[in-house]
Amino acid sequence: MNTVLRREEKYSIQWNEALLFSNKLEQLMHKDEFSKDGSYMVRSLYFDTIDDKDFFDKINEQQLRRKIRLRIYDPNDQTAKLELKQKQGVFQKKRSLTISKQDANRLIVGDISVLLGYNSDFANEIYSIMCMECYKPKTIVEYKRKAFMAKENQIRLTFDSNIRANESCFDLFNEDLLLHPVLDVNNVIFEVKYNQFMLSYISDMISSVDRRSVSSSKYCLGRSVGYPLYL
């Protein structure tokens, strides 16, 4: 299991701003492990309760809230990351466990018992949450990501574009999955993720970007068909 505790800030910027800013960052920061050839795909399947508690906790900006998702980076992946993100005040706690493609598919169709085979306290915790609160697949969200990092403080800056979703098909590994846009193609979600403090030279660069705070998460954007009035 992998655990990360950090602060996250999210903004909407224009495509041309993102391009200029990322060009500057290439001179000062490292690309993350997936970004060696530029941008890469991120595809996530989100689960929620029958009454969409996690969705409404986010919409209502509850201080304590969570998301459960499966994440892959290519439809041909043979594994998926099972992730639990928990909002705790200004911090986000993310824990993840790598599971097989076969087990991910079993989880998607409702066989939660597959988690009991991992001999993991985290897997057991997810099993209990999903069973007690009746979690089901709700949407798949896919986007292109370009990411940079500073190893000094585990700082990550990400640019997410071409955000699309599907609320009716949950075949996470489908190469031909039909997706519809949920954000204007000229908009890019810019995320700043860091631990206790931000390095000054990065903070100075970020302050030059014309940023607009974003309240909706990608999960909420992915529910735009089912809940259009909330976005």
C-alpha cells in the first residue's frame, strides 16, 4: 500500500496559458515518471453509494469526505490502482493498492469479496466501506495529463486537459470506450500538490498565472449528465 498526505489546490486556466507555463517548468522541474514522452492518459472509474453521498459531500464542501476509484493509464494495463482519497481539512490523504486486471473487473461488476484475497488492512477497510454503504460504479473519467515534480518536497504540478466521461459504461479497460466532453476544450485544470510548504521559486512562478479557482472535482464533472444542475 502507498500513502500520500498533502495539500491540493485546483485552478482553471486557458490552454495557451498552460502551454506557456509548462514550457517554463520544463526548464526548472523534473517530469514525473509517466511524462517522459510528454502527456499521458489517466482513466479513473469512480464508485459511490446508492444515494451518491460522496458526490453531495463534495458539492456541499464537507470538511470530511472521500472518493473511491480504480485508476489505469492505458486500456492495455494488466493492473489497476485501487485508491481511497480522504479530505481532512486542508489536507488530502490518498492511499492506494495495486490489484490485477481480473480483480478490478470483478470489483466493477460487484464482487467486492475479491478484496479479501489481498491480505491487506487497506483492502479490508475498502471492503468494509463498500459493503456497508453499498458502493457501485458511477462514472469513468478520462483526460490527458502533463506533470512536473520537485523532489525536494514532493511537489507536483499537473495540467489536465481533454476531460471526458461516460456514466453508462463501466468497462474500464475498453480501448473503444465512448466518452463525451465535460469541460470546454480550451480549459485546462491546473493542480498544485505539495506537503507542508511550497518552495518559493515555484510559488513565484505560479503567482504569475491567471488562475480561477475550481470547485468541482473531476468526479463531479463526470456526473454532468446525471446531475447537470449541480455543476
